[in-house]
Amino acid sequence: MSVTFQVFRGSAEGKIVADKVTRTLEHNEVFVETLVSGMCGTDVHYLKAGLVLGHEGVGIVKAAGPSVTTVKVGDRVGFGYTHAICGHCDNCTNGWDQYCRTVKLYGSSDFDNGTFSSGAVWDANSVYIIPEGYESVYAAPLVCAGATVWSVLTKFGIQSTDRVAVLGIGGLGHLAIKLASALGYHVVALSSSEAKRQEAKEYGASEYHVFRSGQAPKDMEPIKHLILTGSADIDYSTLIPMMDTLSSIYPLTVTSEPSNITTLSLVTKGIRIQGSMVGSRPVIRSLLDFAAKKDIRPTIETFPLTAEGIETAMQKLRDGKMRYRGVLVKE
């Protein structure tokens, strides 16, 4: 069965270009009609690469290829950073399928599929049923941004008594505060100014401290887990004095540039720098269920899912004025 759908690509000039894609549904593939798509800084990063953009989609399954058993036509599903997995390697079978040995990820493969589109062809194993009653505009940012912080909050041994700090209150950080608070952790919000203090407290932070690179907050108790969601260009030497013994730092916003750090400072405190990428299927499903039951909603701004709407949203994101996740909505 063949399907044709509209997509929005980036271009070398940095403009959004509408295009048409025709695909034949292969083994275990579904065609999803896009209802909404979240927007992420990664989309800005790939703007000039020519691929179909977007990796935070929610839509309706409209057709299924051979051997699809996990979802059916009419299901409302999320689809995101992971396009396809093998389903049988060691990582897939142990709950870490985002590290599948043959994974197809946004930005590195399957360049004709993305969530900035009227539809997409996706591996049926890599879509997620959206709980009934949970709005699509809130579900979309959870598929990537929410899943990225949820994976850290639930997969690396954080205890209910631990002090969990979030550095940077933006698209990732505001969700980290909301989710960590709902899990019962003692949440410490760190931001570069006083501007977001009230907002952070409303999201569930128990403490708020002003942090600037090179200027660690004074009189703050040590942190057991530190989630980095702000600028990727961070001075790790400033972070180390804030950390507790046997603690962990999670860099969720990343850079290709080397980070300068003295390993002796890690050894003497037993500090771990833990990489973590998006979320596995079990992680994303558990997040969607948790958010629906607890009525946890990302803070969003909506834009039309058109070339003009995408460019407007991208500019606002580049300008640092998005509060806090942009969501593109089908007109």
C-alpha cells in the first residue's frame, strides 16, 4: 500500500520548504496522520540539513502495513526521536531500545519522515498509545523533551530523599521540575537570574538559587543529582563544588566541543557524569500514563503547522523567548 503526504524540510538557506513524499508501507510499518508536533532545539540544529524536520508528533494511525499487531487503525499515537528499532538486540530486550544496535534516529537516517508533516510512515514498535483524555498538544512535547528528563528521573537510581537539581528553566528544565516534584523528590531549581523564581516554585521546586557559570551559589546543601538543561557550554569546575559525594551529573543539552574537567575532582568525590538520550519505549509509555494520571502538562505556546507557522516558532525559539515548548497544530 502506498501513501502520499506533505512534509516540511529545512534548506541550505535556512528556509522551510514544503514537499510531497510517497512511501509504500513495509513490514510492521504504519501511516500516521499528524495532528500536532512539538518543536525542539534539535530541529533548529538540523534546519539547514535538508531533512524532514520534527520529532515530537501525535497523530492518528490511518493505515497499517503487513504484520502490524501492536497498534490498529484509529489509534491516537505519539511518534518521536526513534524512527525504528530491531526489537531483538540486547538493548531492545533490556529496556534501552533508544540504544538499539541498528536504531534509526531523527537526524541520522530516514530523512523523508518527520513530525513537521501532514503524516509519516513509522515503525509500529516505535509509536506509543496516548492515554484517553490527555490532550495531544500536551502529549507531543513528552515524546522527546519529557521522555529525556523522565529517563534520568526514573532509570538511574534516584531515591525519594535525594536532592535533585535542575540547571536551566526552559523547554527541558520546566518539565524536569514538574516531573521530579510529582515523583516526590526535593527539587532545587538553578537559573541565571531571579526572573523565574516564582514560576519554578509554582512548578514544584522546593529551592531556587541563582547560578552563573563561575559563581556557584553559597550556603546551598550538596546536590545528589544535577540535571543540566540550559546552555551546553558549561564550566564543570563550577559544578563540582555543589555536588555531594557519590553524586551524578546528567548533561542533557550537549555540544560537540570538548568540555574541560579535572578528573581528580571527580575521583575524590566519586562523581559520575552520566550520558542519557531521550527515552526507551517502556520509559515513554510510563511517562504518558503518569502525566495523564497526575494531570501534568508542559507549558506550551501553539503555532499553525504550516511553513509560516514553523518559521515563526523557530525564530521565537532561537530568540530564547519560547515559554516553554512550541507546539505546531494542524489547521
